[in-house]
Amino acid sequence: MSVRVALIGCGTVGTEVARLLLTSADDLAARVGAPVELVGIAERSTETERDPVIPRDLLTTDWRGLVARADVVIELIGGVEPARTMILEAMAGGASVVTANKELLGKDGPTMYAAAEAAGVDLYFEAAVGGAIPLVRPVRESLAGDHITRVLGIVNGTTNYVLDQMATTGEDLALAVKQAQAAGYAEADPTADVEGHDAAAKAAILASLAFHTRVATEDVHREGILGVTAEDVAWAEETGHVVKLLAVAERVPDGGDGPGGVIARVHPALVPQDHPLAGVRGAFNAVFVEAQAAGPLMFYGQGAGGVPTASAVLGDVMTIARHRVVGGRGPTESRYADLPVLPMGRAVTRYQVRLLVADRPGVLAQVAGVFAAHDVSIETVRQAGSGDLAELLVVTHRARESALGATVAALEGLDVVAEVRSVLRVEGA
């Protein structure tokens, strides 16, 4: 008996998956206990020039016919449709599924889980978050007996590369994005990365797994890096920080302002230079998971690329193949906690607010009064420049997002404040 594998999509990652299945067949069979056979590759066209490792006789445009004769279907085309239809039909036909499709899982994960449960098949998606980094499985399996309180990390390699370039060279965002495109880290249309859509989908998946609650991409507060300036990055270095696009998912306890729940957010943040996340360079990813018993855990590695992502995909295939050979199933959706997803206003963190103000006596007192009036405590204040206008850099203690928002709105109404130049959250301190 062999385990028949169908591959849908033969791009960069798909090609590497096929290469591993074909060139390591004997080794994989020894690990699984039965041959693992790539029975076909579904693509839009069979005439496109491809890597020589891909046998022409495996290519087909008939994806329905292919999945009907597979035990395991690997979906690597991305997007919501037609990927959703393909996965659902594969499951209905009795095939387990491996996917790297964070967009689909973030938007409609419950439908995928329900279909897998109804059909009695596996759904694995290690490559959907963090590329090659073993992250999904530790969160939903290794830590299943623990209570996760927070997930914090860099989950988009493109934006990390861009921000790293800005910090290293001092160049502006537009030029750094062009360099990321030239290096192959950013798509021709980088919108999904720089606007935070990719990271938000991954944050939704991680929050759902960590807190046993359905969290969709639309539930994630999202801010991309388009508002980050070279001046922000320079100020970050001046104050001992690095700017990173972070995904944060956290459990909020019950409080005086309402019941607890889950908050998931993606936004640029200042990370202290002595924090491990500050040292994550280039297109690498890193995620901190904080659990009650296990304490803080860090997962670090390549978050994208054909070969690293193929490694994660193949790991899922091997797990499912063993289930086919010896029996058993992987974990299904866990949503027993069913916690409310809270608005961003309930989040609590520290902030760095940069202001351009009139340079005259009494201004600092007025500014401090606005912070105090909204119950936002100031930790430090720095002033730069002199003359008619000066720049104030205010760092707060931990405060609620809603209170900080009201503070900024009030500051913008002060006649002594010429401009609120930037507001950045401070994480990891």
C-alpha cells in the first residue's frame, strides 16, 4: 500500500515540495512505513516551462480527477478561491489536506475545520505561519496542556527586511521596498505585506490556536508600515529601540472596564535593542509564546522561501501519511473557550509620542496636563531643538489604547502643539 499525494500548485514552493517527494522517496518511505507516491500535479497549464525535476507526465489541468485518487492533497495556490472549493472537494472525497494558505485559514478557517471533522480527515497547515519555523504544531499540540497568555512576534519577512534596511542604511520606506523587491523578498505588488494583511491573517491563526477561540482576520486590528518614516527609525535608534512590525495576540483578564477576552493586533512597534526580537534581521521571522507553566518560548527561523516552506509542508505530509499507515488522526479545531474578541481600545501597552511644540515656558506643563487628564502616566520626556519650535519625545507607562487615543486627540487641539509627528507602541520592555 502506498500513500498517494496530489499537489495543487507548482510555483516556487510547489516545485520544492515535488523535488523532495521525488528525490527522497526511499527515505520518506522508510520513515512512514509505506511508499509516499506523488501521483500528480494540478496546474492551470501543462505547457509552461518548468524545473526539469518536474516530470511532464505528472502534470494535469484536471484537479478534480487528481484529488479523487489521492490520500493526501497539498494545496499551494493561495487565495480564497478556487482554493477553498478544491480543499472542500478533496476532503469530501476522503483526502486529508496540507495547506500553506494563511489567507483562507484566516478568513474562513472554521469552514475548513468543520469539513475535515465531518469527513474524518486531517487538516495540517504548519507552513501557513512562519514558513519553516515549527510553530503551529507546538502551539496546538505541545502546549495543549498549558495556558498561553500571549503571542508576540515578527511573522512577515518582507516588512522585517524593509525595516532592517531602513535602520541599517537610513533610507526611506519607498527605497527600502524597492530593494526588497530586487532581492526577491517582496512581490511586484507588496500591498499584502506593507499594509499588514499577511501578518494579520497569521495573527488570526495563532490567536485561534493559542486561545481556543475563533479569531478571523477581520477581528485583527491592523496597521502596516506605510506610516513609518526614516525619522521614526532614527529616533528609535536614538532611544535604544528598533522598529518592527509585530503581531500580538493576548489574553486580557476580566477587569473593571468589562469582561476579559482576546485581542489580536498587528502594527509597527518599538522593541528595546536588548530584546531578542530586535536582533531578528533581514527576512527572518521570530515569535515569542508566553505560557503559564512553560514560561517564555522563542521560535526563530526563515519565514519564507521555497525550500524552507517546503520543509514545513513535507513535515505535515509525513505526519498525515503515518496516520494513513498506522491509524489515528491529528488534532481538530479547539474552540471550547469561546472567548470574546475585544476591540483594540482594550489593549494596554507603553507608547512613545513625538510632538512638535512651541519652544516657550509653560508648554511642557500643558502637554503633561493633557496626559494626566486622560489617566496616561508619563515615564520620560526628552526635548530636542530650540528656537520657535522644539521636538518633544514622551514615553508613557503602560496605558489603555483608548486613553492614549483620547490623549493624542486632545494634544492635536492644543495651540502650543504644531504637530503630533508619530505615535508608536513600545513592546517587549
